[in-house]
Amino acid sequence: MSVYPSGVETATQHVSLENGDFIALAGTVIFQNRLNEKALSAIYDSFNGDPAVLDSAHGHFALAIYKYGVLSVFTDRIGAFKLFYAPSARTLSTSFLTLATALPHTDLDLQAVHEYVLSGATLGDATLLKQVTTLPSRAMAIMSDGQPIRINTFPLRLPVRSDRPRAELLVATEKHLDRFFDSVTQVFGDRILCALTGGYDTRLILAHLLRRGLKPRLLIYDEYNEDVRISKRIAAEEGMNLEVIDPDVLGPIPLDQFTELVHENYLNQDGYHFEGLFNAGLERTERRARVVNSTAYLHGGGGEIFRNFFKLPDRPLRTREVVQAMYAKYDPRVCASTFDRRGYEDAITAKIDGLLGTHLEMLDRQVVEWLYPNFRCRAWFGRDTSLNNAAGASLMPFYELEVTEFAATIPVDEKRWGTFEAELILRANPRIAAYPSQYGHDFASAVPLRRRLIENLQCATPPSLRPLLYALRERRHNVPSPYLSASYRRAVFGNEIHPVLCLFNFDHPADPLVRSRILTVAYLARSLGI
């Protein structure tokens, strides 16, 4: 077993005992108001072979505990932190590339390739390679001398719709959030950074921090949009510093330096990432900058659990309807003529069935709410938070087990038009709620009729019709990027046409992220000799 320090640390996070037992950590964990290495002894003492003892812990992490003559390896209880597993090599690693390059032979998982290119993430336990998976959520790998790795899974807790009054739901939600923010405040104090946009989630984080007397560092990307205007006003009137990051600050990258830059992105992004490798590498540099001086970066991802984010009606839904709403946001012309759209959706449906442990003809509406953090967020944010935590402390207040499990029980009707999350902001800090938002209204007043009508219409749109609407919208989403041009592609690939490129129509995608991800898969495959 090998343990390495994170990007900003010089020492590994582990504790060895005189009897030969040990505990090692990757990522960020807060347990009993103690952080990382200071928490490890308490975790070791509490561990009895069941990772449920960490249900009260905060953060996203992987732990290896050698106790009772057995090595137990598992991740945070929602399964956000990625732990990669190669069954043929009997090896686990927090690094996808470490496993991929160590294997004698690898093949692309074509379903996962399409998931990554079209939606930005591989779904379920899949990676881009058939030979490498991720440890399932609520699972633990058990190893003992001379024995094969055994994967133990633990029962899921599916939600039941709450019948509590709205006021009680708000108070209960607040208590769950308070436990997180109180613990983070005690551990980090003012050493906190968070984004501030014109939306709900970052506003809710800021409201809770200000309520505790903290003034975190603030950042926002892009200097020329409405979000920045709103964020600048809030920061100025609250007496806080806001860093506005220009996404073009590193560019343009000279053509003769681009091949080296793509390789640096490849290593830093552990092979692949939502935005792909064919860019100036801003996220690579910002990832470390966010956590300098032992700062904790609070990410607002997952806050959609307090809203009807996918505008789905409040009724039982077929799994395919959920797939069409969550994963059909692409133009099928991106794919080659051999692409089977129905087969693609069937495979995603099968992954949802696998997570639930059964095939359900109709999904209870609260189970659909539960799938958002446990299926979609695990793929969408899990890889990102794992990479962030490789650099330093990165936390997601709304992607914590106790928060997501309770939020999934809140009736969808309570979440209409964003009113539930708006009330959470208002209760935490009325002044912060009163600032304007990107929705054209503040979060302290009633939602305007126009927005309510629009969202009601969106909810009434059949999921089966949405793929067509998404495709038409994507065809208008054309943002040119110099790093996807023929000259930059040739700088990396020469005149080679990798077989991966034959799976897609590279000139059709209007979305530069889709095109970057196509090239990323080709680069990964070429690097691994596929």
C-alpha cells in the first residue's frame, strides 16, 4: 500500500499504531470537529468494521483502515470521492491514470465514452475503460492476507415523502445545514473561499457563513455577465473582497506550447474531466490557488436538491422519462450514424436499476429526487470534488449524506419556483436574500407571475419531447475556441485520425465542451495504446 501527500501538503495523512494497525486518508474529512490527520485516531477508535460510524462525518474522502487483521477501504458515505478499482489487478487507487497505465491491456467502454462526451461524466460505477470501475457508493473493499478483495455493499435508504408542514421542513433542513456549517466554522474559521454567483446555492452558502460572523474570500468567473454585476454589488455593500477571474487570463497559448499543456492537463485532470483537456488549463491553476494557506473551498454543487431542478411533474415517472430529462441534453448529430440512441438510454436505465437493486416500472417521485444526488451528482460532481481534494480541502455543503437524505423527502410541491431554497436563504440572512438574482427578482419577495408561468409550462412539457427541444437549443450554442481548431489539433495529433474520432461527427457539435471531450477521449486512448 502506498500513500502520498495532497497537492499542497508535504506529509501524508496517516496514523500508525504500535501494534501494526494503521489508518490513512485521501481527501478531506471532519469527524467530531477534528480535521483530517487530527481526526484519524478518533475514526480508528470508532471503527468497528461498519463504515456507518462515519455517517456523522463531513467531507469527501477515502479511508484505508487496518484493524482486526483486516484492511478495510471505503469512501465517504454518499460515495462522492472516487476510488478506482481494477479487479484483474486486485488493486484500488484514488488515481484513475495510475491504474490505467499499470494494466497490461485496456479497452474503451463505448457506453461510458458516449456518456462522457454527451453529458460530461461517466455514469454509475463506470470509467472510460472496461477494466477500471469505481467502488460503488455505500460499499467497502475488504482485504486480508492471501485472500481476494471482497466488496461488501450496504443497504440503501430510499426516501419516503414527508407529511410535515412546510415550516417544520424548513427548520429541520436548517438544522442539517447548521451541523455542517458549525463544524466547518470551528475547524477553518475565516480560512474559507466560496464562489458567489447570481443564483441560489452560492447565496445560501454565503448567508450561512455571514450568519456565523465570517467573511470568506469570494470569487466568480467571467468579467462580462449579469452574475458579476450582482456579485460585485453584494461584495461591495457587505464589505467583502471579490476576485473576478477572467477565463481568458492564460491565453492565447502559443501553438508550439500547446502539446505540452494538453499533457499537463491530462496528468492534472487524472486523464479526463468535464471540460476536457483542450483548453488553456485555467482550472488546473485555479484548483491549487483556491486552497492556498490551508483554505477550505466551499462548492455550491448539489444545491439543486432544494429545487425542482429538472422541472419534472409531481407524479411517479418511468425510468426512461427520468433519463430523457437528465441525460438527453445533446444533439444526436454529434454521434456517428452507428449510434443507437435508444440503446444508449437503455444502458443508463439499467445503471439506475442496478443502483436501486431492482427494476421498477414506475419510480416514486421522491426516489427521483433521491436519484439526483445519488446517481447524477455522484457522476457529475464526484470526479470534480475528488480532483479538487487532491489539491486541498474542498467541501460541498449540499452534497452531504444527511442533507441529501432529508432533502429527498421534501415534497416536490414545496420546491416549486425555488421558493424553498429562497426561504432557507431568507432565514439564514434576510439582508443577503434581499439582493437581486439572475432570475430577475430577489429571494426575499414573492416569485413573479411570469417566472411561475414559465416553470409551470416547463413542468408540463413531456419528458419524451424534451430531447428534441434540447437538440434544437444545442445547435444554437456555438462558442468558438481556438484550441479546437485544426492547427491546434494537428499540434497534438499530427495528421493521425484516431479511431475514437470515427464515433463522432466532430464538426457537428456546437458546444466547445463536447468537442473538447471528443478529443480528450482520443488523447487518452492514444496515450494508453488503445
